[in-house]
Amino acid sequence: MHDVDDKFKSRVIFMILAITAIALAIGLIWIGRVIFLLLFASVIGAVLLTTVSDWLHTRFKIKQGAALGLFILFSLGLVALVIWAQGPNIVEQFADLETELPLAAHSLWTQLQSHQWGQWLIRQSPGAEQVSSGFSFALTRIGGIVVSSATILAGLVIVFSLSIYFSSEPGMYYNVIRRLVPEEHREKLDACSASVAQILRWWVLAKLISMTMVGILISIGLWIVGIPLAGTLGIIAAVMTFIPNVGPLISVIPAALLALAISPTKGLLTLLVFAIVFTLEGYVVTPLLERNIVRLPPAMTLTMQLLLAAVAGPVGVALAAPLAAGILGVLSVLVPVAPEVPVPAPARAAPVRVKRA
């Protein structure tokens, strides 16, 4: 009887400690949720660096570390060359954009108020005074969006640095995680890790190609239409392409404001340029590039973006798509593949026959 009591006490103590550990882990993850997402972004960067170094190692028969070092030096040299050649011009264009956006938005608001239909639309909106004051406040905050790019740049530098550390010695970091997993589950962990790495590798490569294509085509299209700061707007569109669903909509706003401030015709042509480019990217380029990866269901990606937006803000929205890809990679290993069947149609109720007396 005494042995039974000791075993029961041991199980209770173990359950209490396990629940406490899980609660502490969840609390730690919640407190540092943005940090964990940045670490995940660093893992994505490490996957990309490892992919390039593996290709250089296989193609030119050089050591893995030397291939990684050459690619990093080449990347830094290319960035330095771009900054040296076009840095002042890019900075000047972004500074002009910070000034022109509030002016364009104010001009658009003035044009709206100068027309009778615009005044009617403002009067019909609930709380017209609040809308006007809120719009005025937004004008003063538009420049801050551009200024906050310095914070984004600092975050990218941190992610890039961690990506270099992770890609230089991936086995060391992975083995630390592997030791924390029970031995009987390590084989499953290896399979999940390989699946996630494969999916993220192709997803990142496909996304980089799409971003480059969008940036070039948007810049050319806006330059043909005659929109100022076309190169800067193309850079914004390229960066926003990394974020599915939400990114293209965000990239349209500054271009549309600048174009509509010039004339309604310019605004319509600008919207047409964005529509053509993102339609081409969404229905031609991306499907061709996604042949080697698991295609992300749009509903799943949007749901993940909404959840992570509530949890971690803009960082969560930016990393929702690759996180969803990683989850699909894990599920492809843990969950057996079921045969695809059509959605069952609702059964029709049998007609009720009424007997006549």
C-alpha cells in the first residue's frame, strides 16, 4: 500500500512539473513572440544561404564553408556597389516620397471636397467630422511610414547576421534541438526537418524571383505612365510582394495617391499597371515556380496572417506565409496522405406523401 502511495505521489509531482514547464514555455513564447518570429526569419535566411552554398559546392567543387563565404562576400560587395552608385539617389527618392505622399493625400482630399458628389459622399459617411480629423491625422503620419523603414532595415541586419551564424554551422544548432527529443522520435524529427527545409528552400527562391519580376515591371510601367518616383515605388512593390494577399494592396496605396493627385487618368493607368503585373505574377509566374513546392491554400495563408497579425503585428503578417509552408511540411510527414474525394453534396430529403382520407 505504501508503494502505491509513493507511485501516486510521484505521478502527481511529475504532472505538476510538466504542466508548470508547459505553462512557462507558453508564457516565454508569448512574451518573446516577435523574437521567435525573427529567429524563424533567420532560419529562412539560413536555408537560402545553405541552398546557394550547396549549389556552389556541387557546381564548382569547392568546400562548403568557402562557398558560403564567397556568396556572402559577393552579396555584401553587390550591396556596397549599389549603395555607392545609387545610394544617394535612392535616399533622395525616399525622402521625396516622404514629402510627396502627405501632399498628394491632401490634394486628393481637397479635390474630393471640391466636387458635389464628394461632399455628398463625405456627408453620408457616419461621423464625417471624425473622418476629416482622422484623415488629417493620417496625413501627418504618412511620413512616419517611410521613416520606420530604418527600423525595418535594422531588423533585416539582425536577421541577416543570425542567418550567417545558422548557415555556417547548421549541424551544431540542429543537434542541440535533436538532443532534447527522445531517441525514439528523432527519426521523425529528421524527416520533418528535411521536409520543412525543402519546402522553405523552394518557397524562398520562388518568392525572390517573383519579387524581382514585380519590382522591375512596376518600375517600368509607372515610368511609361509618367508617375514620379517610379523606381522607389517599384522597390516598395517588390518588397511587399513577399507578403501574400496584403502586400500587393499596401504597395498600391502610395502609387495611387501620387497618381490621383496628378489626374484621375493617371490614377486609373496606375491601377491598371498594378493589376496587370500582379495578375501576371499570381496566375502565371507563381504557379510555374510553385511546381516544386507545396502550393499554399490562399484561405490558410490569409487565416494565418489574421492570427499572427493579432499576435505579433506586422512581423507576424510578413512571416505568416513561410510559417504556413513550414506547417504543411510537418503535416506532410506526420499525417498520412488521404485520397482526394469531391465534397459530398447535401442529401436531398425524401418527399413527404400525404395520404388523402
